[in-house]
Amino acid sequence: MADEAFQRSADKMRERGMSELSINQFKNVYHEWRNDAQGAWIREHDVEPLTDVPSFHDVYATIDHTKAINAFAKTAFLKLNGGLGTSMGLESAKSLIPVRRHKARQMRFIDIIIGQVLTARQRLDVALPLTFMNSFRTSDDTMRVLHRNPAFVQRDIPMEILQHQEPKIDAETGEPATCPKHPDLEWCPPGHGDVYASIWESGLLDTLQSKGFKYLFISNSDNLGARPSRTLAQHFENTGAPFMVEVAVRTEADRKGGHIVRDTHTGRLVLREMTQVADEDKAAAQDIVKHPYFNTNSIWIRIDALKEKLEQYQGVLPLPVIRNYKTVDPTDDTSDKVVQLETAMGAAIGLFDGAICVQVDRMRFLPVKTTDDLLIMRSDRFHLTDSYEMEDGNYLFPSVSLDSRYYKRINDFNERFPYSIPSLAAANSVTIHGDWTFGQNVAFYGDAVLEDQDRPSYVPNGEFVGPQGVEPDDWFE
């Protein structure tokens, strides 16, 4: 029965024009899900914590920075850009969200990424090719931006590769899910672990090797901290490692993120996502003292090592399946329950002997997953330099919690901050309950809280918002 159910998914993928490679990749995760329900657990007693990871600062002190340009000249960039930002109510590439202004120009994620690459090309005299892994939904918008930028010129190396699609699966029957009113909702991306099959199918590795490139740096397009680094390129070359993951020190806010551990049986490093943690292990897995580092999803790979590994597995790496349970229509909790079968890019670390990690500062991990994150990114905490680097004094940001009823979607968020984002310079945390709209020159400080007034409310120009809400103006009475 399982084979018959899978076959219906395979037929559906063929009808949509998906390649046999993508079908084989889906077959791997589908059968792992159907045949081994408990196989995804990475048990605490089977791993050792990752400790004593060299920091960027340790590495920096050992690098010959003149020589480092040579290693960087052999490095290519790949940005994961398949996300639509549906969690923020977007129907286009998340990388097209405006982040902040720079010299009177509105800068989106993609503009800042291009600026970082062009700056490195000009200052270091390196080729630094930039390729985006787009989805079918983000390709047109992304390529339009690239082609309209006269400063961004790239020949011989493709500007994009396309990620695959797969059917959502009915969680009870294993059949491909259906959504007659919105057929596109029957499909989902296979997770960012799909990057390897997409790279293989595109021939990108052969192209890069033919042009003399040896290293590939892969990161998320919504992480503006993952910028060019000749220091890390030279360190990666010096180690001779086939695979390197950038990790950062966990805080309480990172307790539920994926982290790197060492498999006690194989000795290899392993990425453990929280979906792969059994209930009885969660307390240990979320212990930020025991497991001090989290995965930033920025990785460095030696092109020849990746090519050899992909050849070994005919283009489909055996990455552990991540089960993502949802409804077929994410906006309708009453719609059919489905499972999206995904893999994680960082999980490939477990396939390489000699893989390593390097600890980086928060300045290299600036993701925007929600409008809470976007509030910080657009605030006065950041300055966008002429080198397109997002600069902050210490990269220790206030915790932000915006009422999802009124701020979750980007259009609602923008409407409630019509002038500018309030100052966060003196804020420890920001919590907004209810429907508040903000005037100009508002400032948050301390543990700022706004309570729900059960009606649309307004913070006037120039007001301060603190632990008591909008501060009273009768201090001198």
C-alpha cells in the first residue's frame, strides 16, 4: 500500500514536469517516513556535546590577510532564495522586502546582498560569483532585479539554479494531498537540504571547477550577516576540511534551534534539529550550557569533496527526514492535516569525515524570520555602511513580541509604522498587545509594554514608551 501511495505522488510529480532526480529524492524521505516512524530521533545518549570550537577572533589572529585574498578568490557564493515569506503575508520572494534606506534609496535584502558582493569584488579584485537558488515562485522576481542592476555583471557562471517541489502528503493515508480550491497549496519545497540535488542537477559544480573555483559558501538570503569573509575562506583552506559550519553561541532565545553534536558511534559531527529530539531528551537538548552552539545555516564546502559525495549517491544525499506537520491550507486550521517531508542543508555535515565548525559572532547571524525581527533590522540599532554591512554596537538585541493579529503580515506592520520604526536604542524588550499605530520620533526604553485597549490606539509623535506604556506627561506636577 505504501508503494502504491508513493507511486501516486511520483506520478503527480511527473505530471508537473519534475525530474527523476527530484522524484528519487522524494522517494528516499517518503519511505523513511513511512517505514521508520521513530528513526528520526537523535537520542541524547548517542551524542556528545560540541565544545572547544575555534572562534572567528582566534582564527583572525592566525591568518595571513594578504594571502587570504588568494583563498577568497577561489570562493563562490550561493544564496538560498526560495522562500516566499508567506509567514509575513507575502506572495513574492522574501528577499524583496525593504530593510532600510541607504543614501535616500530603499534597500531590500537582495540589494544589500548584491552590494556586499560588488564591494568585495571591487576592493579585493576577485570574481566572487553569486548564484541564487530560487524556487519556481521566486525566480522571475529575483532575476528581474539582477538584470536591472547595471553594476551586477556575471558571465559564464549562472545567476540562479532552481530548487525542486514535492507533494504535501496526507498525514493519515500517505496519499498526495489535495486542495481543489487552491491546487498550488498541494505542493511544498523539500527543505533547504534540496540544495545539493539542485546543485548536482544544474551542473554548477562542473562550471565552477572549470573556472578555477575550489570553495562554495552557502547561506540564507534573509541572513544579511552572512557576508563575504576572506578570513573564513583562508581558515577553511588552511584546515583542509571538506565541510565547515558557522556556529554561534546559544542564548535562551536560541534554545529551540538546531545545534551540532558529535555522534559517539561514528565520531562524526551531526546536526540535530529540535524535531529530531525525543520528548525525554528535550531538556538536555535545550540546555545552552551543555550544548553551547547553534547552527547558523551558513556553510563552507570544498567543491571537489561535495562533487565526490554527490557522485557516490547519484545526486541524492541520504539526509535524515524532518517531518513538518501542518494543514494543507496553512491559513485554515480545519483543512486536511498533511506532512511536509523536508531535509536540512546542514545535516550533510554528518556525511563528511573531518568536517569542522567555526564559532562566529552575532554580526554574521542576522536572520529575519518574522516582523519581530524586521522591527529590529529597520530600527536605529543598525547602520547600513557604504560596504553594505549591517552594523550595530554589540549585536545584543532587545526581545520583541508584536501582537500577531495586527503585525504578523507585512502590510499590516507597515500601516502601523507609517513614518519610521521607534527608537530601540534604550530598549531591553518590546511587547505590544493590541492594535497600536505609531507617530514620528517615538522611543522605546527599558521593558516597554503597550497593553490592548480593545480599540485601535495611537502613540503620538515624540512620546516615550516604557514599562508603564506611554509615559505620562505630568512628571513636573
